[in-house]
Amino acid sequence: MSNESSQSGDSDASAEADAHDASGNRRPHAGRRARARKLLQERAGGDTGWLLVTSLPNIAYLTGFSGSNAVLALHAQDPDRDLLGTDGRYAEQARIQAPGLPTLIDRSTLPAIVSAVAAGRGSLMVESCLAVADHQAVQERVRGPVTPLVGLVEELRIIKDAAEIAALMAACAITSAAFEQLFDEVRPGMTEIAIARRLEQLFGEMGASDRAFETIVGSGPNSAIPHHRCGQRAIEPGDLLVVDAGALVDGYHADMTRTAVVARQPADWQAEIHGIVLDGQTRARASAVDGMALARLDTAARQPIADAGYGEAFAHGLGHGVGLEIHEAPMIGTRSTGSLGVGMPVTIEPGIYLPGRGGVRIEDTLVVESSGPRVLTAMSRELRTVG
């Protein structure tokens, strides 16, 4: 592959230059870069020169660019000096997805970006996710200090804007609709992997760009493994069937889990643990309001499960943030700090897992609004019989 080196973009681009795309749709990325710039100044002080953004989800958040190779040099004071780096495979994609943002095209993207900005005055900061070898390569090209910075863009990403919420709503709507159709189609004898692939096909047919993560289908004893990797086990009458999946829309990830019983009415023990999990999940959903401490939210779901004698059978955290990544801040568990805020999408996913027998998990994606929680995954949570 050739090693092209060129630079394009309008040096007079303003902070508002990419406010709308060619179709008139609002593009919020310049505003996000402005907020990142302000936070960078607050954290690093007035001598800050550049922040190298190397996390691809963070680059997508700040620019709209979704290629697999990118570096963004964010200038601490001057938006006209921001520079997006990628390679020749993505030159046209960068032009379309990040209009008005100067772009450097070079296969050796990180060294090229560093060389382009290192001659300027001021310090260079890098995201803490940068690999050690890459950090050393940066340091070799920079005269001054290279300082790692932890979680700056991630902090901004916790609260979603209207465009992000719209993408999450679309992803969750597709997820719910696809689950409904899947559960109508499931029959005894289908394998876990076949069920997973059919669900992912439905995501695509309904307008998703991809699955949000590796689909989890656990049947029978496998349903007691929270992150079971689905395989060739054929589902049988009487099995508990746990399906955990989500659709991907415009880079945003849905996440939902439902539990069913295959081809029979639920056994007493299956109905019991499902009812307990549903009670905890319902309490937590209702408690997901602005200002709720994350640890208290976890307790809202965990306490009724523990009171019923199944505390040790719920061994994972209650949930997590979702957005450009399937797992992002905040993480919700017994040791979590912080609290919910308006515009924060999170999952609520308690479970009970009985090794060798089966398990139940019920999960929804919701967003915190000023009026309370808004659940985005609308499918019924009842313990239904499928097949």
C-alpha cells in the first residue's frame, strides 16, 4: 500500500464550519471539540499546546470520522489548528464525515501528525490509552514534555446530546423489534449459534449497520453463564433461553437481554427466579433518576435478590453506560462512585445464575431525563414461552 502524504482543509475554518452537513443535518462535532478544548485548558493550564487523541471512539465523537486508522491533534487554544490524520484508504471518507476539518493523509499516521505539530510551541499531551511503544515514538519526535492525560474526552461522552440519544433510540427500537420477531421464530432443535445469527440478520434487515457486540445466546445450563459464547448446543423443551444482544446505528450501541422458556410452561423454580430478577430490575429502573448515587442504584436491584436468598447468584455489576462503545462510563456496581445525571444512558441488568441448572437476566437500556428514566428497549419483560 502506498504511503501518501498530503494535507487538505480550509485554514479559515471556524468552530461553526461543520455545524451542518451537505444535507442540512446538524453536525455537533465542532461544539464537542470546543468543549474538549475548554476542559483541556482547565485541566492542563495555559501552557498546553496539543492533545493527541488516539482512541477511535473519542475521535468519532469529536469529528464524526469512523475509519479504523486515525489520530486527532486538538489544539488547546486555536480551533483552526486542529488536524485529523488518517491514511489514503480513508481520504474521501474523512472529507465526507469531517467536512471543514484539516486532514493529513499519511500511512504512518501517528508519526506524521506528531511531526506536523511538534514544531509548535507548547506541551504535547497524549491520551493515556496510547501504547507504550507509540508513546516512545511520540517522545522521540517532540522537543518538550509528553504528558499522558486520563479520561478527558470520556468525561464529556458520559452525557449524551440530542443526536446521540436519537441514534441510541433508533438502535434500541431495532433491537426490540428484532427480538420480538426472533422469539416468534425460535423452535426446539435450533442451535445457539443459529439463533444468534438469525437475530443479527434481523438487525440488518431492520436498518442497523451491524451488531453492537458479540451476541450472547445461552440455553439450558449455558444460561447460567453470564457471558456464554454461543455454540452448537441445540435448544430443548424446558430450557431457559437467555439472549443478550443489541443493534448498532450510526456508531451507537443498544443493549438488551430477555429470558424465555423453550416450548413449555415455566417450571416453578424458573418462574421464581425470573420473578425475583424482574422485581429487582423494576425497582432499579424506577430509581434511575437524576442525582441517584450509582452504588445506591445497584442496591435497589441487588437487595431484593439477596433478600430472596440469591445474593451470591448475582455476581456482576448492575449495569454500565452505553454509546459509541458498548461498555463505557459510568459503571454501576456496589463500589461505584458518582451519580446519574440527565442525558446519561445506562443499562440495568440484574440476574440470577444457578450453575448446572440455568439462569435469568433481564436488561434494558434507558436514558435519564429530568422527568425520570426513559426506557429505550420497550419489549415486554415477561417470562414467555417460545417455540
